[in-house]
Amino acid sequence: MAHALDKALKFMTAATFAGTGVLALGLSCLYTVDGGERAILMDYVGGGIRDDYVAGEGTHFKIPIIQKPIFFDTRIRPREISTKTGTKDLQTVNITLRVLHRPIIEKLPLIYKELGGDYDERILPSVGNEVMKAVIARYKAEEIIQRREQISKEIQKMVRDRALQKFHIDLVDVSITDLSFSKEFTRAVEMKQVAEQEAERQAFIVEKSRYEKDAAIILAEGEAKAAEMISQSHATIRFWTH
């Protein structure tokens, strides 16, 4: 009786281990892609990353040990890029770019092979800094102040085009959140503006004075002419009455 019980316990133990092994093997054949993610497959036997495969949300099959999923966040994410650069006339500009970005999903295998999983950390600051410095260097400081909107659009377009065409990153939105000069230059610009406003005010005063003077002369001439006409009229009346 004891021998039979011992055999039964051993069988149950073996069956439990076998069942656990089968379950573990089954689970190791599956992987899950969460919402807002995509996955590509690293195939260690088939030559690396599969170019033709991007897994969407849900549960997928893989070969244990031979294949490994690599996950990407494909949601739109924000990033700020700041730099300090020089204008054509050597004034220092502080500029900050804010981008909303996401990878082109069908290009994920290529992105991983060329740039790695941290593609956004490596590429976006590099592209943003390169474009901002190149564009700002073409303009003088006063031109940047006067044509800020146009220059901002130029930077936005260049950053968006380069990220998409060279690195397969979609920049959903690009905006310049800060574009400022050094305190010294800003103070000089403000003083110049004040001086220009004062000069315009003085010019207005001079012009107003000239107009008032001209008006006074015209008025005086008109009064003299009127007096002359009245005098002539009186003389004519006296002639006819006598």
C-alpha cells in the first residue's frame, strides 16, 4: 500500500513538473504588444532584424531563444531642444524648439538597424541644433527681430523635412518657444527704439509747428486780402455815391 502511494506521489510530481514545463514553453512562445506600441523581431538565426515584420497591438508568436521582440513607443511624444548660437553679425541667440514626434511605423526595422532603440535621443537634438544654427547664422540680429515669424517657419520646415526624409521620424508639430538675445543686446535694442520714438516725436513736433506757422501765414494773408477787398469796395461805393 505504501509502495503504491509512493509511486502515485512520484507520478503526480513528475506530471506537475512536465505540465509546468509545457506551460513555460508555451508562454515563452508568445509576447504581447500593448496599446500605443509596435514590436519588431530580432531573429538570431535568420540574419538579425526582419525588415518585413512589424507587430501591432495584441498577442503574437515567436520562436523561443531564436527570436526576440523589440518594442517601440509609437505615441506622439514631446521633446524640447535648446541651443545657443550666433547671428551673422555675431550676436548671441538663445533658441528653444519644441517638437511632437513619432516614428514612421513601417520604417521601424530600418530605424532600429540604422539608429538603435534610442533613435529619438540621438537624432532629434542633433537635427534641431544643426538646423537652428545654420538658419540663424544667415541673418543679422535686427533681421531676426524684424522677420521672426518668417525665420521660425524656415526652421520648422527644415527640421521637419530632415527628420522625415533622413531618419523616418514624423514631427507632428514644431514650434519655437523661445528666441532671445543677450541682456546687453536687448538693452541696446530697447534704447535704440526709445531714441527712435523720441526722434519721431520731435519730428512730429517740428512738422506740427511748421504747419501751424504756414496756417498762421495763410490766415494773415487771407485777412489782409479781405481787408484790401473791403477797402476797395468802400472806395467804389464812395465813387458812385458822389
